[in-house]
Amino acid sequence: MGLAFLFLIRERFGLQRFEPGGKPPSWSEFAARNPDLLNRKSSSILRDYYLEEMLASELAKRMFILPNRNLGGQKAMNREEQSGHILLGIGREIRAVPDDAFVQSVKALPARMASRLAFMSRDHHVVRDFVVRELPRQDRPLSPIQIAQVTGLTLHDVSAIVAELERNLFFLVRDADGNVGWAFPVTTSETAHRLTFSTEETIFGA
């Protein structure tokens, strides 16, 4: 279970750093505040995350295992009971909840997406695909005229399609001049994420 200690150490470092007025602690400061993590002969802290039988098992000695103790105070489930449940994590609390709603939501996803995409014609896909492909190459907003010239669509149709794509599902976003500078997952506007493609094109991530 050595990996569990490494994850806990990393978590504590992060928590201490982001305390009010916090800063990255030195190793001596960290060791002074977290002696429970540094006692190699003690596994007491792991009992907050694992059942006793798991800690004593041969499996735990051979490989890393995800925590199987519920931090929210619920009784831990065995393998049979886990079927039909998902683990919901909120902060340090992990709760097992029935998976009925989750499963139904996933099953309904294709139908929901098909319904939301029903407004898109072949020309809508042509315009969106072109913008997503071309923005990294030009690294500047694309005008409706540029889009029309390359796709072969009329300027009137391109303008109408771009407006629909912007209105529905937020596919595209135009700037004050009416040019497209944002098309998920890329944008010409500066963000915290800079993408580099295998073709060596670079652009900001939307």
C-alpha cells in the first residue's frame, strides 16, 4: 500500500499550500505537521481509508487498491452489495448511492444528443468542421466571407448557419466584428491552455 502513502503525502502538501496565507512547506515543516504519514511501521492512517481485512490481505501487499472504507460513515459494502451502486465523492466524504439514475441518464444520452443535434444539416457540419480545422492553421478569427469562399456555400447561408450554431449548443462564438474566433475545443482568444498539434499548429484551448 505504499502508493496510498504517496497519494496522501501529495494531498497534504497541496492542502497545506492552499491554506490561508499558505506556501509550499519545507520537508522539515511538513514532517513536523504530519508525523502519522512518516512512521513506516504504522498503518493507522490507512484505517481511515481501508477496512482491516483489506489491509491484512495478500492482495494489498502486492498491488495498489482503491480505498474501500466509506469516509461518510456508511457501512462498507462487500462485492455483491457494490453491484448496482456507484461511489459519489464530495470533499473527503465518499458515499455509495444506487446507480439507477446514473444508468438511465447514460442510456438516454444518445437520444438526448440526437435531439439536440437535429437542427444541423450537412451544411451545418461542413461549416463547423471547417472552422474547427482552420482556426489552428490561421490562428485568427475567420470571417463569414472566408468560410463561404472555401466551403462553396453562399455568404447568406454561411451567416445564417453561423448564427444558428452560435445560438444552439454554443458551437461557435463570433466577435464584435462578426468573425468566428471560438469553436470548441479551440479559440483564438488567449486562455490558460495552449494547444500544440502533431502538425505543429498551435492555438489556445477553448
